[in-house]
Amino acid sequence: MPGFTTRPELRGSFGAVASTHWIASSVGMGVLERGGNAFDAAVASAFALQVLEPHLNGPGGDAPIIACPVGAEEPVVICGQGPSPAAATMERMRGLGLDLIPGSGLLPACVPGAFGAWLTLLRDWGTVPLREVLEPAIFYAREGHPLVPRIPAAIASVRELFETHWPSSAEIYLPGGAVPEAGRLFRNPALAATYERILADAETVGGREAQIGRALDYWYRGPVAEAVDRFYREEDIWDVSGRHHRGLLTGQDMAEWRVPVERPVFADYGRFRVFKGGAWCQGPSLLQALGILSGFDLDRMDPLGPDFVHVTAEAIKLAFADRDCWYGDSAPVPLGTLLSPEYAAQRRALIGDAASHEFRPGSPDGREPVLPPLHPAGTRKEPRIGTGEPTVAREDAGGGLDRAGEPVTTAAGTHRGDTCHVDVVDRWGNMVSATPSGGWLQSSPVVPPLGFSITVRGQMFWLKEGLASSMAPRVRPRTTLTPSFAYRDGKPYLAFGTPGGDQQEQWSLLLFLHHAHHGMNLQESIDAPAFHTDHAPASFWPRETSYGTLTLENRFPAATVEELRRRGHRVTVGDSWSEGRLSACAREADGNGHIVKAAANPRGMQGYAVAR
């Protein structure tokens, strides 16, 4: 497999940025060119992504970040995943007649953590003033940016919803009453004005850190929080449950929140130490999968052969079963045991020659798992709106594209959002990996006059007692958002990640395994034929499970597909370039200095890397 790439692996010595949109990558490189560091560049790129990809993320969304300052013994995790409101109780939801939290509207809102996380990174590790990181976003919001085709498709899919129920969204995303055209300039003047008001207020005080602190107060304890509070208290909003609900999120919820800065969790794997966020995200499942796979001779396996695909898919199934039973923020998580070699060996012994069609969580420390509700695919009904125009629901399990490269709209009329990613490395050795998401235009109505929507991440809570991800007040939903970072030979080396909901860990795992075992450079690892399983319960409404499924790009050999089917996998063959949205940056010693490397996903014709 090594050899073919759609683009070169970029190499340089000054710096590199890779993201899911070419403009955001260029914005980040511009900050590096003007003397900013990797953290400054990542923040500027992230604010640009909020404008450029509003169907994939927004200012009112979420942003887990892994930051590695030069010389650090380990990176830090900035948790931009906000918690549930104080009023978000299981009893409250059940009292509304719900057995699942809706995937749209106001009810699933959590505290929007992205703004706080990015400004925490800027304040504590960045160097440039607030204005420099916000000005590109303000420029593209006010002056316009050419729309990628998926944005008009996303807007068209929810046009009736906007016109019938969400007029504040129609005002921005249906200018002149029409769906905007792909390739034409699109503006969000309300968002530009919000950021300009924040800057104007922040610059009434002197000093860089004081201005950032003032902006945080404006957002979480000032006019932004007040606007959110008013809208969520006063409006009855239609959601995917088929009914109108008011929100639970308040200004007080926002005012009380502070951005957690945490130590990462990690696993050693050969030359590598791989770092992830804690069990409030799905990140440790990648580490569990690595522990399981460490007992197989992957070096000798063909990356396009049935043995590699089989054992990797089976390891993911086992890791995800533990994810859905043991991960979350509502109860203690036995993470030490889950990541231990002894536990990995127990789980590895469950992998046989045949594909598993069972949900098989483990019993760490002898504790019996509480199972989440398990609904086979197709057993839950998704309501329509009006004459069947699409509503909105969850991140797309397959990355947000159909075979034509357009956003997925299900047969029942549910449009699915997705996510962004950005990686940065600078000339000094600072590195960042971040996966911003949430606040999708198609998932919750725009809050007037702010120009953006609020995250619906609360749909990931279960309305069942006994799980670490059970609905509870003031706790984080077990998010899918999961940036990745790796040291190699004791040195910071690799920042990587992808959009894709439940596929984020799966595609990230493939990149890492191809790079570590199969001799592929970063671009080859991204370009390599990829696959995923939907065997675990989906993290997004309506939370269904497709047991034994395996979806492969059609670039896998026919013999591999045939053998996987013989082993019992329910194989679907997708398009040639339909799996994954990966990007990556790396830094390695080169005798006389250091080389930076970058690569980005060709699928969807949107992600790009920049390096020099």
C-alpha cells in the first residue's frame, strides 16, 4: 500500500497547520507567519471554522483540545465540553414523556464550552492579542466566504423547519427567503456584530490577559449569556420529538462554569505513548483498542487484508461496549482497570475467527455492567415535519456524506451534522490537536441577536439509571469529540484527529496503526482505504445499533470483502473515498534540527494542510 498519495506529505521547518477547511488552515499559517505560536494559530483557525463550516460547528458548540507546550513532559487537555444545566434531571425529561433526549431544539443544550476553551488556550499558552485571532472570523462573517456545496445542501434539508418553526435561523440562513448557492459568498452579519461587540468591550481594559478575561465575562456572565437565558426561557421550540419544548439552559448555568484543564490519559504502545481526554469523551476507547491489538502481530498483516480488518473491527467492538457501559461523568469510571494490560488480555481472548454480533461489555474489578438501552437499527421512528422536509438529529455515523459527497438526509427526513478538526505545530515545537463541533445550524435555532446556535450534546445522556453517562445535572455528556496526540521515543511527535461521530476513534486508530505498523507516512495513512463498524449503540438520537456491520471503501480487494463476509461480518461496500476526515501534523528530529510534517484528508475535497 505505501507509495500512493493524493497529495504529498508536506514537510518543512517553520510550521504546519492541517484542518478540515483550506481557508482555516491558511488563517492559522498566517498567524504563524506573523510570529504567533501554535496555540495562537489554532485559536484563529478555530474561530474561522465556526464561520466557514456552520453545519459542522459553531461559536455555541464544544471544543476538546490537547495542547502540548514545547518541553512538556505530557500535554494538557482543555475540556471545551460544557456540562448539562442544573435543571437537567431524568425526572424532568421523563415528565415530558421522553425515553430519549431529543437530538434537536432547546432541550438537549449544554453549556457552550468552545468559546471558553479557545480563550483559555489563548490566555494561558498563546502570545497574540484577542483581536488578532478574532479578526479573520469577523472578516469572513461580515464580508462573506464562498460556500462549500454541503452547506446549501444542509440548509435545503431543513428549509421547511426554519420557515415553519425556527424563524431566527431562517433570517440568517435563508437570505431573501432562498437557500444560498454553493460557491457564492455567504455572510453572517449578526455573528460578526457579536464578535465586534465582544472586542469593543474587551478593549476597554488594558493588557492582553485582562482583555481575554473581559471577553470570557462578556460571554459567560454578560450579554451573550443573557441572550441565551432569555431565548431558552421564553421560546417554545419544535424539536425532533415532534413537540415544542422550552430549554433548560440558563444564564446561571453559563456563569457558574469554568473551563477544566486536566491531565490526559495515556497508553504506551511500542515506541509511542498515545494521549487522549478522560472518560467524559470516547477517547480512552482508542487506548483500549490499542491494548487489545497489542497482542496481535499487526506488522505481518496486510493493511488491506481480512485479518487486519477483522481483528481491528473486533477490538473496536469490545472497546465501544465498555465505552457505552462505563464511560461518562455521572459516576466514577474504573479507568485504571479498563486501560490495564491484564484487562486488555481478557478482552483480547474474546476475539475469534468469526465476527461478533453481540454487545459484550466487560466486568472491570468484578463489577457487572449496566447495559444502555439497545435498539436495533430501524426500530425507532423518526418524525417528519410538514410534508416531509428533513428535520435534524445527530452527527452522521458515516461522516456526513452520501455517495455523491453531499450531506446525508435519511429516508425519514433527518439531516445529520458533523464536526471539524485542526492540528498545528510551530517552529519552536508547540503542538495542538483539537476537534471543535456542535452548535450546528441544523440542530438548534439561532439565538437572536447572536447569530449562532447552541450545542445539543445533551442528547448523548441516557435516561436510564446506573450508567456513567446517565442524565444528571451539571455533568458532562460522554462526547464523541476526541482529539489525539502521541509522543514517540519520549518526544512530542504527532497531533491528529477527525470528524465523524462514533467513527472518530475508528478512523484515528487506522491512521495510527498504518503509521506505526505499515510504514505509511501521514498522507499515505490518511489516503489508505478505510472502514468502520456501527456495531455499538449510536451516540446520537435515535441511538440505534447495527450489530455485526462493517462498512469498507470499495478500494479493498474483492477477496478481502468475500472473506470478511465468510467470517460473519455484515459488509457494506461504500464509495472509493467515503471513509474518514483525518488530518495530522508531526514534528521529528533531523540531525541538524527538526522537520515539521502535515497531511489532510482528500475526501470531500475540502480539508487541506499548509506547511513550510
